[in-house]
Amino acid sequence: MMTGVTASSFSGVGLVIDSQKGLVICDRNTIPVTLGDVEICVAGSVHINATIVFLHPVHNFAIVKYDPYLLGTTPIRSASFSKTPLAPGDPTCYVGMTKRNTILSQKCFVTRKEPLILSLDARPPRFTARNVELLHMDKVSSGLGGVFADRNGDIQALWSSFSYQVSGTKNREVFRGVPIELLAWTVNTLRGIHAIDIGNGNQSNKESKSSIAVDESASSITSVTSSTSSTSSTTSTTSTTSTTSTTLIPPSAPSAPITSTTPTTPIKKPMSSPLSPLSPLAPLSPTPTTLLSPTLNDLPDVPSPITVRRLRSGTMSTVTISTPIVHDLQVEFGLTSIADARKGLGLSNEWGSKLSNRHSDVRQVLQINRVVATSASNELLKTGDLILAIDNEPCCTFRDVELAIHEKLSIQMNILRDTEEILVNVPVTRLGSDDTVRMVQWAGMLLEPTYPAITISTGFVPKEVRNGTGVYCSRWCYGSPSHMYGLRASSWIISVNGIPTPNLETFLQVVGNLNTDNKKNDSDSISDNDSGNNSKSVTSTNDKSGVQEGEEEFVRLVMITLTGQKKVYTLQPDPVYWPSMDLKREIDGVWNLKR
């Protein structure tokens, strides 16, 4: 139950995007965090384990990897992708899977394409997709999700589940179509190949369209079942439930067995154009290669961790996968009409005409709803700013901004603030996979570094942890010392006995020294009694009132809530029944547990 996760298991549908490397794409309502186990089921008959490769920090999709060798000659091929993006009025075919693992298919039409605006104020804070325009359909049968395809079986969009929260505590989900162009660059990067046939992203009078290259390999429709599991930090039991995924490939195409060899294509840098179409796969080679990705030394200006992906050896095949880098302004956009911006916000007729001519069917202006705390944009952009242009190109959709900032270190933005137009130079933030890399249990509390959803949701980070990653309490366990002494989750621990704890390393050192001091005090007390002290008291000779010999010392914690309230708690740890544990994801992707 870390990083805002509200359940122990999730279900969903996945699509095989690279059968040679065993890559499957699904939504983040199926794979919400990296801390957990993933299992996929092929054709409802074969269960195999998978490894989480990438969680997109902005959009609602995740990439997992299975070992193709474990499937033997099972005819699984990579999905092929359409060259033409879907638009309102276009016909398409939906292929999905029900909760009973039954494949369903139906014809439908795209009714509209509009932004998805979900509240980011979930409690506890968790990932919510932002700044994305999605497809609405006239009718889609209920199920676990699926894909939309044209007559040739080429994938045009994913039917994904988006999680959100209403009324403070009720969790809901809504299904929307995710256009393939949003996935193109990430998929190409994970495949480790260059894209071809780049489209022009700066068209003024119509929607910019990306040309998606088609993968000619195909086989029959195959069902894939994925399951996630979460292991309790206090017990060794694992809770797992089955979830379902589908792979849509044209049924009329020939099948071919999968070999156990892996591609040797070297890691290549992604294309500089933001419109990177999905490209065919590289040919197979009998020599496997080691999985490596860009490290922090290769990307010195990356503000968030980039994990080196090296899947554990053994049954998992060794392949080359590069880690995608996501460019983001660290803001949440809202929308206002051009008419309202002209009437009350000071939008000039000149800019109104430029924005109106940007797209034939869009009459809106982007407005900043919130800026991520501690981000590079926090001091430069303000809530309420209207975005007019980026690098002299008018922007009025989320996709316009995404294309304008792609692979840039900084941009120049034309902003309307308080009815005045200003120019602002804004650095572009480079994000890696939205990973959970560490969890610590102490006194029944589950502690982790401050994760991105917190700063996005609250817009607040205590000044005591801004120079570090913080010690954030995501949850506490019933019956533990933290429960008995009234501690609350969704808070930061900023000090222990007056010693600041800006990160987990410092926190573990402080609480570790407390245990060492207790043992030393107990040893000194026993030594005094053995040297001739006639006192019959069994209590420690120090002045810790109420603490018996051998017991843990009371600890004073200062905590800050998500609303900025500072609270002080006194707690007595119980290392016998609630020992400390440190679960950490190493650089090779393997989780190590230290007690």
C-alpha cells in the first residue's frame, strides 16, 4: 500500500508491442507502482511472470516485460500500428476482453476528442494522468479494456482505464481511448530503434498528424492475462489476483514460432523530432546482449532518478532496452474559451486570431491550474497564466505543448498574466520512469521518499525536506506502536529527538544510534551492579522515567501533514514484534530486503 496505492491487486488488459523482447503495454490502473509482482496469462492457458520496465510519469500507460523463451513456440507477434490517427467521425473496430476472459468485438465511431480533466487532489496522493486529450466512442461494451483497430488490424488507439477519486474517499474509473501517437516515442525508445517517416508537427490550419510505420509481422488474436501482487511488509504472505490483457493481431495473417534468441541492436538515441512513428522491429540475432540504459552520468541534467534496467539473469532473457526520457513543464493545464479570455482576461484580437487559426476545430486557451512544488517552473509560472505560444508557435492544446518542448532544454513562452503579455524563459524538466525505489518499515510505519504525486497534488513540500527526499509516512499498520500512539499517515517525519531527518538514510542512522545508545546504557547499568552496587532496583540508572531495563527508549517525532500542520508525537518502538526493515531496489532492478 505504498505511493498512494489503495488496493493489493489490480486487473487490466495489455498489448504486446514487441514479441522479440517480450514488451507489453497496459494502463497504470493495472500497473500503478513498481513495488509488486506482475503475472501475465497468455491465451488463458499459460501463466508467466513479468518485470516492470517503465511507468510513464505523465500519461496513463506502463510497460512490462516477459521472457519470450518461456512461451516456446506459442505464436505471439508484435502488434502493428495504423498510419492514420483517429479523428471524430471515423469508424473503428473495438476488440477487448471481458472479466470472464472472453474476447469481444464490435464496430463503433469516434464521437469526439477532448481533454480529460481529472482531479489531482486524491487522498492519499497517487498518480493521476494529466494534460492529455483522449477519444470518446459512441458505444463500447463493458470489460477490462482493449484496443481499436482498422480493417487491416492495425492498432489505432488503446481503450484504457483512468482512475480518479470523488467525494474525498470514493475511487472511480473511467475508460477512454488513448491515441497511438501518444505512445510512439516511448515505444520506439524501448525497442531501441530509430523512427522513420517523420511528420510535420507545426501545421497551422489543421491537426498535426504523425505517420506511424507498420510492423508487418502478425499472428492470430492472443489473450494475455496480467496480475499484480503486493507483499505485506509485516508478513511473508503475498496477495495476488488474476487480471486480463489482450493482444490484437490480424487473424488472417500467418503465424510464426518465437525463438529464444534476442535482438542485438545497439542502444540508439531517439530521433530529435517529437513526432516519432512506431517502426518495424530489428531482425533477430543468435547472440543475446546485455540490457543497459542511460545512467545519471549520461544525463547529468536529469532532475529525477533514471534507473538502469538490467533484468535479473536466469530465466529472464537478456535484451537491450533503453530508458525513455519524458520532457515536461511540471504544470497542470486547464482550459478556457477564447471568447472568455477576450472578455475578461485581456486576450488581444491578434492572439485570438492566431489561436483560432492553429486548429480548425479548437477554440480554447491553455491556462495554468497549478505548478509542481520545487520544480524549475515553480518560480517562473503562476496559477492563472494563459499560454499563448512556445518558441513563437501558438499552442492551444496539450499535444501542442508536448510537441513544442520535446527534447529541448529550455523554451521561451508567451504568457498573458494580469492582462499583460510577457516573455518567460522556462527550463524543461526531464523525467524518467515513475518508480518506487525504496520502502522502510519502522515502528509499524511504512516510510518512503517523497514521490511526485505528492508535490503535484498538494503543491506543498515542507522547507525541512526540500534539500533532501524527505521521510514520508504512507501508511501505518494496525496494532503497531505508531497506531497505539496515535500517529497519522500522509505526513513527513522532519526530526527524531530534535535531530533533522531530511532523507531515509539520515533517519535510519538516527534511529539506529538510538538502539545503540540503549544497549550501551543497559550494559553500563549491569556493570555498575556487578561492581558492588547493593541496590536491588532493576531499572536503568539513567533518568529515562518509566523505561525498564531492556526496553526501548521513548522517541520524540516531529511530523508535518500535507496541509502544513506541525505535530509532535512520543512513541516507544517495539523491535521484537515490529522490527525495522529496509526494502530497496538496486541499480540492477532487484529488490533487496535488510532487517
